[in-house]
Amino acid sequence: MLERVERWMFTSISCMVKILQEDKWTADVEAGVDTTIVAKLQQHHETGTPVILTPFTAGDRQLQLGDDIDIQLFANDVCNSSSENISGFINHFAHGCQALSLMQALKYTTNAVTNAIGRVVHTMVHAQANQWETPVFEILQNIVGRAAATIDVFLHPDPGFGNHQTISHIANQQLLKEFSSLRTNELFSIIIDYPLSTFAIHDLRLCVNHLGILRQVARSLRLAVESRLLHPGATTNDVLLQYISSIRCLRLLDPTNTVLEIVAKPVRKYLRQRDDTVLCIVQDMVAEQDSELFEDLAAGAPIVDNDPEGVLYDEEYTDRLWEPLPVEAKTIYQTAQRRDADVLSLLVSIYDSKDVFVLEFERHLAQKLLACTQYDVAREIRQVEMMKLRFGSRALEKSEVMLKDLAESKRTDQHVIEVSEQRQWTMPLHSIVVSKQFWPSQQQTDKEPLTMPREMREVQEKYAGVYESIKPARKLVWRDTLGCVKLRIELADRTINIGVTPMQAAVLMAFEGRQKIELNELAELLECPEEAVVAKLRFWISQGVLREPVSGTFEPVERRHPDDDKADDDDGSREMEHIDDPEDADDDAANGATAATATRTDALRMHFNYIVGMLTNIGPLPLDRIHSMLGMFIPGDTTTLDELRSFLSLMVREDRLELSGGLYKLK
């Protein structure tokens, strides 16, 4: 009996929901419904009170309960049926419900009815899985509410349901629980898709407010974050992006920040342990395109350091609805009391002082300024001004000095060029003169610097002579590992325009007028160890300019074999494009590898033996693991994750490593 009642009720409620969901309850349908049923429905609509229909005969009651097979068949096609058939179903369902009431069967079938409603709600809710781009909860609530209200008229409440346990109440509670459970389990993915999933956050908030399950949602999300995000396979940028999205999503879900504070603790601790977190934040902060933090940098209140107690208080916070944080959140992170803090402020508060971000920005600025070939620093000036608004003018004093050095260098360079023209000198050199005490330390990447070729030394001496005549109290000290040299390489069958470091240029210039050079001869000519020369030779071999026909002997590649060009096209090993038009030289050089990148690549080649040792002893490793182990083996190493990724990609192209499934291994 109970199984039949549950099956009959489930099928009937499913039909009723479908009729309402597809707006099949029309005037024609209502015209075919028993007038008594229509009157009772209208009465319920006006008063909201469930009512009893007119009693039937015992035979009628028996007939209605025994007809559930016909109802199941009808349910499969109910919405495609005529209005007459739909009216017949409504009459049939109403009489069956009344029969249950009059037979006093409700107190024995309470669980069956509840289970039937639960099955219908479960089916409706899970049909909305991963559907986040439109609001759905209120639509479901409306459909379920209308169907349940209609059933309340048909099925009179029984004492077994309790004083207030109407069908509408049961259905609404089950809908809230099912929907909140679904969206809670999907919350991690919802955050990934933000802002496209904004409607899903609003739907979950409605459920959470009704059920009071905010902390359960927070704990569930925290477990998901710890298992799916905080592991070595996720890059620092991935973790930061998810954390930023979490801040914005969870503030919509819970304006009191309770959920955010509970979820944030392990994320903040994990980010603080990663060496490149500050670098990734600064890079995103100053990126004007595809940036999560640029708007926060451009518009926001000044960031201040945390007080000795580790908490920031907002003296102007006057929200009368403020409530103290729960126990779980009170010690989560240092801006707990500043619920109006923007995303950038929360990221800065991961560390005890904002100074680490200022120092990283200074390094970033120095790198950009040194790579500037036209003295165009409009973008960098804008970045410094925005940083001053957030971090204070005093903290950015060194950055302002660096910008002034660029402006002064531009004026000095113009004067040197004018003097050179007067003296009929050819002056291809442009310099950036820096104030050493205000610029970040630029470490020499080669312990044994190369001796520059005579042509380059002569140009440097002429430039320095003019400079010192302008400013007698100063003397230039050239940093040969920094800067960029634009070369036009003319070979028998092609011309290459490329930007390289001065030391790479020095190695190639040694081949001018020579057919081949031995490694030891080249090292003696440049007055440096062979190990330092090898890294530069490998660079030119990778560009197809030099080759090593015999071990230790190098020669220019005047003509490329057609098979070499085809191989380059197949494996993507060509990094520079050959250009035969002289007018495109400057543009191509600008698009080539910058001097800083080339210098870092040379430095990493010196570390390659460590990487080979790791892969030999341990086996295939992911990028993050290689990066962390390099930091252990080489104290003070400043290689970033992006630099290491680029270098390992170069090693793959040179056929020295293999990348498979996110793991690097030896060929």
C-alpha cells in the first residue's frame, strides 16, 4: 500500500509540476475541471487555508487509488495532451487525494507522500546542475510552491503532518535543502566561473539565509579549496586568481565576511609560503590589460601597515547592523575588522609590511626602464603615480628618482648625439645613466665578464668622454651585462635583425671576417673562461646563426639547408623571424628577446646541471618542484616561475628535455 501511494503521488506531483512549469494550466483546462475543485482552489488562493473537497462514495475512492498505472502512462505525455485530458488528470488527482484523506490513510502514508515530494524536488533541482548564468531558485520555488499549494487543497492536512506541516511547507523545506546542497558542492567551480556565475551566488544566498547554514557552507568550501587548490600542481597565479574571485564571490554570499574569513586562512598561509607571491601580485597590479588588480590600484584608499596587534580598525565604520565575528573568524587574518577593504588591501595584508611590495615594484620598474630604448616612460610614470596613491609618496621616492634618471638620460643622450655630429662621429650608442644608490642591485650574471670588442669599446670611450665634459664631477662605469644591442646580421641567403645582450653581441662580432673559431681561441680573444662563452654560443646556435660541425669548433651558417628550414617549421624551434627589409629592423628588434630575458636565459644555462641532476636522481618533475629545489640548491637564486618555465621550454625546443603530462624529464 505504502509503495503504491508513494509511486502514485510521485507520478502525480511530477505531472502537476510539469503542467505548471510549462504553463499548461489554461482557461480551457480550468473549464474542464470539476466546479467544486475550482471553487476550492479559488478559496485557497484567497485565504491561503487548505480546505476539504466534497466527499465521494467508497467506490469512487477505491477506483481512484487503483488507477495509478493509467496515471503513470498519462504522465509521460501530459503536457502534449489536449486540455480535456489535462483537466481529466487534475480531476483524477484531486479525487485520489481526497480518497486518501477520507480513508484516514494520511497518518499511515506521511513518509510516502514526503518521499514522493522529495523525489520530485530532487529531480528538478539536479536538472539545474552547472546552470549558473541565469537565476533559477526563485523560478523553482514558484513552480514547486504553486504545485504544493494546489496539492494542499486536494490533500487535507492530517495530524500526522504536525500543526504546520502543510505540503507547501514540506516542499519548500526540501527545495531549500536540495538546492543549497547542490550549490554548496558546486561553490568551488562557481567561484572559478565568476562573474558569469553571479546568479548562482545570489541563489545560494537565498537558501543560506533561510536555513542558517552559513558556517557549514564555509567549512565545505574550505575543504574543497585545500584539496583542489593548495597543492604543488597549482601555480601561484592560479591560487591568486581563485583567491581574488573568492573574495568577490563570498562578499556577495555573505556581506559580514564570515565565510570569507573561514575560507581565507589556509589560502593566505599557503600564499605566504610561496616565494613568487609578491612578484605575481605586483605584475598583475601594474598590468593594464587582463588584470584583476589594476582597478584596485587606480581607485582606492591608502594602504597602511598593520598595527602591533595585527588588526586594522576603521574609525569611520558606522554600520549599525555590525555583528561581532564568529569564533572561527576572529584570528583568520589581519584585516578582519575592515570589512570594506578592497581586494588589493587584503592581498597586501598577507604580509606584515607593505614594504615588500614596494621593493618588488622597484625591481619591476627598474627592469622596465632598463629595457626602454626610446626613453618613453609614460606608462611607468602612470604606474608610479597610482602606487603613490595606495602606498604613499614617501615609499615611492626611489621610484621617482629612477624616473628622473631616465628623463636626465634622455637630455644627456641628445646632447651627446649633437656633439658627436659636430665632431663628425658615428654614435650608435644610447645610454641610461642611473643613480646607483637609488636603483635596485643589478647582479652581474657572469662572474667573469667578457672583454668587449674593440669597436664597442671605442664607441663607449667616445660617449663617456662627451658625458664627462658635460659633467666633470662624474664618471661613467659601463655595465656590460645590461642593455640591448640591435644587430643586423647579413648572411649569404638572409638578413636577420635581432636585439641581444652586449655580451651575446660581443661573441658574434668575434666571427666577423673569420670562417671558423676554436672554443679556446674565442675564450682567449674575449679574455674570459670557456664556460662563459659556451652559453652565448648556444644562443646563436639556437638562432641558426652558428653551428658546431666539430666538437669545440664553431662557424657561421651562411646558407641554410632547405631541410633545416623544414625542421624549424615542424618543431617550432625558430624564435626570430628573418627580415630582409632594412626599414623593419627597429621594429623586429623590439619584438625580439629583450636583453634582460636573454641575460636570465644565460644565467639559467649555468644552473642546468642542477636540473639534470634532479631529473636523473628523482625522475620526472613538475615545474613548481624544480623551482623550489633550485631555491634549495642555489641560495639567493632569484629566478621566477615564469623565467624558469620559459627556460625549460627552450630546453625542450633544443631537444635536451621532454615535457609530458606536466612533467619534465631527460631525453
